[in-house]
Amino acid sequence: MSSLKEQLKSDLTSAMKSRNEVETSTLRMTLAAIMNAEVAGDQAIELTNDQVLAVVGAEAKKRAESADIYKEAGRQDAEAAERAELAVLERYLPAQMTDADLEKIIESAIAEAASQGLTGPKAMGAVVKVVRGQAGASADGAKIANMVKSKLG
């Protein structure tokens, strides 16, 4: 069993004992999403630590998007609830890369693509692929794509 999944279960038990409602419900939903991912295919599998991390990341992204939607709709109570759940999930995710570090990776990837004859919008796919490979889970894919697009165009 993956260590992150064990950590989530352990933290759920602690949250239940301390009667922390937000943490309890968030961890329950996340563990349910992990279990759904484990039984989603033709046969049940045990997710690796990286796969569990991907599920936690997807859950965090859902919370962030929901919070933004609630903010636009002027629903501060719902936005605050989503942000509280997001804060719980972010404890399990790797630290996000700073914009400056991401820009350095993007600029070197653009230079590499240019040396292969790819420039402008044609280089977008190749550059994003290289940047995502180097940044890993520490940078959001949409953020990478937007930054690459602004640098190329």
C-alpha cells in the first residue's frame, strides 16, 4: 500500500478524533476518490504513491476551480468552504514551483526548440512537453501552457 494513502487514512483518524469537520469530510472524499480510481479499470489495482498524488492533485484542482466560480458568483461562504478544503489537500501536495523558476525552465526549453528549428506557435507542443517533464507535479499544466504561449507569441 502506498505511504501517502496510509498517511491520508491516519490523518483521517486524527481528524475524526479531534472532531475537525472540514478535515474529516475532505479526507473522506479524497480517500473515496482514491478507492474509485483503484476500481475504475477492468480489475482492481493498488495505486502507486505517484498515482495517489495525482488523485489528490485532481481533487485540489477541483476545489480551486470551484472556489473561483463561487467567488465570481459572489458566494463568499461557499468559496471559503472550498478554500478550506483546498488548504487541507495542499498539505499532501509537493510545493509549487515559483514563477521565476518556471520561467527559467521555459526559456531554456524555448532555446532548445529554437535550436531544432521550432519557433513561434509551432514550438508550443514541444516546449510544453519538455517543461512538464522537468517541472513534474510542482507546476500546473494550464499555468505552464499559458506562460509558454505568452513567451512564444
